[in-house]
Amino acid sequence: MESTSHFARMRDWYGKFERPISSISLIGGFVFDAITLTRVDQFWENFWVGAHLLIVAVCIVLINLTENGELDKTNPAKLHFWLVNVLQFFFGGLLSTYLVFYFRSGTLAVSWPFFLMLAAAFIANERLKRHYSRLTFQITILFLSIYLFSAYIVPVALHTIGPWVFILSGVISVAVLGLFLLILRFSAKERFAQGGKQLALSVAGIVIAMNAFYFLNVIPPIPLSLKDAGLYETFTVNSPGNYSVQYEDQGMFAFLKPSETIQLTPGAPLYAYSAIFSPTSFNLTIVHEWQYYDETVDEWTTRGTIALSVVGGGDRGYRTFSTEDGLTAGKWRVNIETAQGQVIGRLNFTVVNATVPPSLQSTTID
């Protein structure tokens, strides 16, 4: 009785302060992940994700066994309470990790629908805890978590990206979920019978959404990421990966500006620099796509597409650059993309005609 009383007081206390505890845990966990998670191809980062997936899978099985009255018959509410909270906590850890990894690999202007989906799953995990008693909700979040993991671990393992690799990752995700459902159905036969149609629709919806996002080039091209990028008006190669450059000072709050202003004299060149991280033994070709905004047709028009080789493995990314000259006044951008058109990053700028060269700052990239 005394342990039950302690549990009741603890549950009441947690219920009273659940919102602030959840918010603090949410922010703290995301900051922790952003600081500690470094590379998508590191063993311990992926061991962390794998361990989280295993824990949530075990929790789902135990929750359904508890709801069927097959565990802790003396006090099933106590066990169910802790299982639901552990499940929510580890799902939050998974989704936080995915937000960090995928955000590093894309640009918000292009991938916002995908990030909106991730954010919706993140919010659902925090706000809809009562739905963890529903099998369909549990499996939906689990399958999304498996799919997001497979979407980048398969390319890391195969040292390449592309449509067939993404399709393979989806097939593996469905196979893993199918194996889990075979295990789970022995503990939740009635729920499977009642919610089988909803479960099938939910899984199919995730598969369709993920493939639509991929083939519309909305999903960030993980495991690639943009470590650094910039626009320069002079660019001298001192040695491989070491450059002397000059640029216009954009002011103290340049990082807040959505676009740079570049003053160019007629015929002067402009250089786009990028440092792309890719995993070890993951060599590929990226593209610098130079585009200007054509106001007469109200759309972006490609001026030039420059293919550049990238060698994987370096923490600071593989450095390369492209150049264009004779840029006309107006809005411009350089899309840094994969060969399939997935945007890794983007440099936005406005060209202003100048009669004399502007004052430039000098620095070295090494």
C-alpha cells in the first residue's frame, strides 16, 4: 500500500507539472542533440538511434500486453503509466535527432513541407500522449521513425545516393515494420482485428508521402550537408582546399539578411564557394546552378550549371567552387544541388551595377 501511495503521489505531481517538464525536456533534448550529434556516418550516433528504436518497439509490445491484462495484474495502471512515458520520451529523442540531421542537410526554403511533417510528428508526440494507448498511433510514429532512419543509413552503407537507393530504403523500412507486426500481433490480436484497416492506411500514407517528397526534391539529400558556403569577388587557389579570397563586407548583421548585395563592374566575375560534407568513401558529383530572376516571366531562369566532384570523409567538407561573369543587375541565386536536383544549400544575392570596383575585405579559406 505504501508503494502504491508513493506512486500515486508521484503520478499526481507529474500530472500537475507535466507541461513545463515536457517543454524543458523538449528544448534541452534538442539543444543536446544539436551539440553532440556530429556525423550521420558515425557508429555511436547510429547506435544511439538504433537503441532508441529498439526501446520504443519493446515499449509498444509491453503496453499492449499490459492493456490486455497479461502483465503486472496487481497494478497494471502503474506499469502502463511508466511505459507510456518512456515511449514518449524515446520517441521524442528519435524525432529530435532526425530534426538535427535532416535540417543540416537541406534548406528551409525548399524542404519546408518535409520539416513541417517532422514538426507535426514532434508536436504530436509531445501533446497527444493519451493516443499512445491506440495501436495505430504507436505504429504510425514507429514506422515514420524507421523510415527516416533507413533513408540515410542505407546510403551511408552503400556509399551512394539516388532514386533506387531511396526506394530500397523504403522496402527495408516496410520489411522491418512487417517483422515487428508479426511479433506484435501475438500480444494484440483483437486490436489488429479492430484497427487493421486504419493501420494499413496509415503505413501507406507515410510511404506515399515520403516518396512524393523525395521525387519532388523536397526531402533534404541526407547524408550530405553544407558545411560552409559564400560568394567572393576574387578567388585565388593557393593549394587544394586553400584559397585567398576577397568579398564585400555585408555588415555586422549579415547573417540575418536573406540576400547579399554584390556590386559588380561590367564583365567582373563572381565566385560561389561550397564545402560539402559526405561520409567516408562517399564520392559523388554536385552541381552549382546559377539562376537569375526574370521579371518579365516572373520565374527563375538558369544561367549556367556547373558539375563539381566531391570526395567524402572530411569533417569540414570537401571544398570546391564555380564562377560566372557578366552578371546583369537584379536578383540571383546559386543552388548547390545533387545530380538529382536535391538542394543542399542556396546562396541568394542581388547584383548592383558599379562603375568602379567596390571596397573589398581579404581573407583565407583553409
